[in-house]
Amino acid sequence: MAFSRRRKHHLHLHRLRSLFQVLSVVSGALLILFAILFFLSSPDESKHFHLRRHQTYVNEVVQDPVTNGGSVFSIPSSGGKLDRDIWSSRNAKFFYGCSNASAKFTKAEAITHPTRYLAIATSGGLNQQRTGITDAVVAARILNATLVVPMLDQKSFWKDASNFTDIFDGDWFISFLSKDVKIIKQLPKRGGRTWTPYTMRVPRKCSERCYVNRVLPVLLKRHNAVQLNKFDYRLANKLDTDLQKLRCRVNYHALKFAHPILEMGKMLVQRMRMRSKNYIALHLRFEPDMLAFSSCDYGGGEKERNELGAIRKRWKTLHKNNPDKERRQGRCPLTPEEVGLMLRALGYGSDVHIYVASGEVYGGEESLRPLKELFPNFHSKDTIATRKELGPFSSFSSRMAALDFIVCDESDVFVTNNNGNMARILAGRRKYFGHKPTIRPNAKKLYRVFLGRKNMTWEEFASRIRTLQRGFMGEPMEVRAGRGEFHENPSTCICEDSEAREKLKADSKHKKHRKLDDLSKKDVMAIDDQNGYDENDVPEWPDLEDEEEDQSGPQEKLLYNATGSDYDAFSSDEPELEVMLSD
């Protein structure tokens, strides 16, 4: 009887297995049928299904999706949620500007020779001249000479008739530096006549010894008055610590804009603040002359090549370069569209207000359209001030540039698509006054991402941009001390709060030990890679000179993402070109 029950049980199990197999076959067939129907559906329906699923992640799409190989490049209107404050530098609170002279730095009255005078004639646009003025004070100190208020360049490409006191507060300049260098407004008269100094030039990057050996003998021989002409980048990058700090006192404290410029600049800043709590300032160099010189391809086809080629013919010494090679080497300024895409990838949404400082943009509104679509809150001094308000400044390029300088300097984030004088000087100034975020594109690496963006999703694109921009965001210690132009990286004048740093390190060790109890080291590395900077670390990111060794020689290191002067390698046969590209 027990045998009979076991037999019935086995028969029941066999029937259940058979039924399960039949159901499995039917289910599999239905799944296959569903898959076939899905793939046979219209392309438009498939695309919209993918897009709807994507929209739940990025909130809103502001451009039509581009599909390639099954991927969708959809630009979100939101910057997304990031584990960092996009409006401040994380470690800025541990650093501060420090430019006071040491106790051994002798007062000017004790070392200035009573009948030794140095006059300076600057060169270039506003920011190039600012560099010359800063270095002129140091040169006078080296020579123990009285400095005559520098003369501004009035005959170059910019054709600006402004004098020193039209741009800067002359009385403040003289009084602030009185303990460092004696400064007078003009040479004294000799025998009732104007004293005409002996004129000469010094080599670029002239060291302290260079001035003593080359200029001092002429001063002593030529009746103690010498004028140095075309004075731009005529002082060595590395000097004695006290001389470097003097540079900072001149650049960041003594050179104050004249009252009318200062007041108008403050008004422009106030109007930007009325529009938004935070704003970005973009220094956009995209003028036809700049693009013609760069020899880069900006996607305008035959029309662009003909137009820029015609401009290039103005300078016989320029040779046509390979556009692809120029871009690979990071010498092409980002287009307005590329700047917009970079900013969106870094976390800035379409609600952000942007102030744009630029000259004539090649392509006009057509070139600016993609940037304006990404950031519709688009402003310039011409849109936030009336023509009447700008009237006293509009005929003078340096005064207009000074207004842009003020608005860019006061911005929460400063962005540049180039590495000209204004970009470098503002980068150094913003480091000195609190390491306010300063974004300079890593053009040598970014070009690959821009080139292939249609073959990746937005998430992949944004992740790569954030990774490649590490070390190019204005954080402390991005560039090692002594590297790059001193005006861009005034490391001698930036001090660290060591006590706060030690406390931070102790706290970070405690936090990391706790995290490792719950996460593997692999997980921690993955999180760090995703988020960019670790809040508790200050990596010593390489500066631009460390980005891939350039084997093409010094002639190749010209514009964009170079740490030297934009035109150091230019021939003096083209003086107009040197000046035009300077700012």
C-alpha cells in the first residue's frame, strides 16, 4: 500500500515537470515574439522611448538628441548635482596673500641715488602695459633710481591716447610705494629746459644682474637719466623674494584704477549682482585676427579658410600651419560653443548669468548662438549700461578694457578660452585675493573630447570634461611654486595657514579610517575619480608645462595654454602683430 502511494506521488511530480516545461517553452516564444516586434517598431518611436528614459535622469533636454551607434548626446539644461561647490575653491580658506616686505628690505629714502632717474615707455594693450608698469617699479629699485611715472603706449595697434592718470590713480600709486621706490610724475628740468633721457632697450627676461651690468653703466655715463623703451616682459620671472613681493604690492595694491573707471566698474558689477547672486565672467578672445594667426579650423569650411587666409596675408612672416596639429597641441582657442559645453559639463546650468568680455567675435551672432542657447542670461557692458553711461570710456580701448577687467575680477567664476595677458594677470590676482575659481581650458586634452562628443552620451562627455579640467580650475597648489609666469602664479606672495592645514589633515585621517570600515579601497578610488577633487586633499596638479612633453621646439609654444608670454617667440619684424595678440 505504501508502494502504491509512492507510485502516485512520482506520477504527480512527473506531470508537474511536464507542465512546467510546456509553460517555459510558451513563455520563451512570447518573449522572442515581443523582442522581434520591438526591433521592428519605427525608428522614431525607439528614439523617443530612449529619450524619455534619459529625460527622467537629466530633467530637461535643451537641444535635439544626436544619435550615433545607439548613443544619445542630449545636453541637459541643469548642471546636475555635484559633490562640490561650483562657486568657490575648496581649499582657499587655507591660503592668503602675503606681500609685505621683510625687515631687511631697506626703505627707499636710504638707497635711492639723488640724481639717478629711470623712465619707462610701456608697450601693448592695458594688461601688457600693466605688466610693464609692475616690473618698472622693481627695475627702479634694482638700480636705486627714482622712477618717473611710466608712459603708456599711445601709438600701437590699440591707438589709445590715454595717459597713466587717465587709467590709474597716480597719486595713490606714488604714495603707496613711497617706502619702496621714489616715484615722480615727470623728469625735473635742467637749466630751465626739459630733460631728455637717453633711450635704450633691455632684453626680455632681464635679471637683476642684467640690469646692473647693462643699464647701470649707461645711467652713470649718460647724465643719470635713462628711458627704457618697449618695456614689456623685460624682467626675469624669478627674482629675490623681496623683489617678488614688491611686484605683488605694485600689481595688487598700488595699481588702482582712476576714480571714473572704478565707479563705472562698480556699477556694472552691482547690476550683475542685481540679476543674480552669482555670475560667471567669460573673457572671450575670438576676433578674426586672433583666429587667422592661430591657423586653426573652426568648422566654417571653405568660406572660413578664405576669409582668415586673406587676413593672414597681412603678415608676410606668418607661415601656414597644420590645423589638426595646432589643435592637438592645444593652441586653438575654444569656440563659444565649446566654452558653453565645458561650463555645462562642469555643473553650470542654463539659469546661470554670464558676463562676456570680448572684442569683435568672428562670425558674429551666428558664432555666439550656441553659447547663448546654453546660457540665455547673456550680458556685456553694452547690455547692462546705456550708451550715454559708456560715452566717456567708449573712445578709449584701454578704459573699456579696464571696465571689463573690474567685472571679471569681481566675478564668482572667471573663465577664459585663451591664455593671453588679461587671463594670466586675472588668474594671479584671483589667487592672491582668495583663490576665486578661475577656469582655463585644458585645450590640449579637451579637443579629443569635443571631436568625439557625438559618439558618446552626455554623461560620458561631462565625466571626461570634469576629469581633464582637474588642475585647471584655480584651486590652490595647482601649479607648483616657481612654474609659469610670476604674474599668473605669484607663489612667493601666497602663504599657507599651516595650523588649519594640520588640523584638516588630522580630521581627514579620522574620516578616512571610518569610511574604510564600510567601503573597500576600490570603492573609495571609484568615488574620488567620479567626484574630481577630494575635499580633504590638495593634490599638486601638474602645470601646463608638464602636460605631455612637446617635442616640436620653442617655435611651437606660442598661443593658448602656454605659460610664457603669448608672443615671446614672435619676430620683432611684426610689431603690430605682437601688440595685437597681447591682451
